[in-house]
Amino acid sequence: MIDEEPTGRRPAPTLLALLVAAPMAASLTGCSADGQGAASPTVTVTTTSTPSGTSSASPTATSDVKGRTFDIGTVTAVTTIGSVKVIELDRWTLDGTSDSTLAKQGVKIAPHKGSRYTNQNTAKTYTAPVAPGARIVVNACVVDGSGDLGLTSQPLSASAWLAKPDTSAVLLVHYDSTGAITRMDTDPRCPG
């Protein structure tokens, strides 16, 4: 209950504060002065999250063959790291050719009979990513009626071939300066 004050005097500061605050409180609580409910204000809360630790970097495909331009071998496995296909290559060699010469100069693709290449070992493999747009040329031996050897070649997308690779195919592999595979050629070994 509020005591009335004598006429001519100003209301006490406390009373003045209550008179000013009452309409504001009514609007904040959703009630209007006429007793009808007012629309509730919409409140949007924006939260920002703070990382709890450092984010891990995406895995990167690396090459065990950087510095080589060529290799010979068979594919033992194909994986994908990030969006990059990576092969495991079982390295082979050309009889009578040093590995350093093969790594720099490669070998000529030619149809042949018998074993031209030998497996260097059965325990160690080499990892090499496949460059975007890499190709494989599937070579096949052709023997004509006179017994001369020839070949047919069919270029394909390396990614398509690596989806179901022929793990028995001996390949001549070309690398770029980063050690990524840019081209592969199958060995055109003739039957017999």
C-alpha cells in the first residue's frame, strides 16, 4: 500500500521509479497495460564452438620411388588415400640391365617369348601414388602367319584398370618428378 503524500509535493523517487518500470516490466513479460497478452519476442541464440583440440590433417599419399623415372613390376595392392589411388609395386628387373639404368632409361616395349624380366625379391614392395589422368596401355602379343611377333595396344584410364588390376601383368611404369605414376604399359609376352 502506498501512502498518499500531501498535495503540491512531488512523488518520492522510489514511487517514480516504480511508475516508470511497471509498463516496461509488463511489456517484457508479455502482458500489456490493458491485460491482453502481447506477442512474445523471438530470441535467436547463436553459439560458436571452440575446437577442443587441433584437427588432424588429411592423410597424404607418399611415394617410395621419388627420383626414379621408370620401374618394372607387378601390382600387389591398390588403396586410396584421401582421393588418390596408391599402388604397391613388387619391383622386377630386366636381365642384363642394372637397376640404376632401368630407373633412368626404362626399357623398350617389345613383344617377346619366354621370360624377359625377373622378380628382384618377394618381400619388399614400393608405394607410388597415381597421378590424375594417368593412363595404362594394355599391350598384347600378336603372332602373324609367318611367326613374326607384333603387338596390339589399347590405352585405358589407369584408375579404371586399377579397379580390378591383373596382378600377374608385368608393367613398365613411368613416374613424374614427384614419384607419381603417369603411365603404365603391360608387357606383351607371347604365349609359348
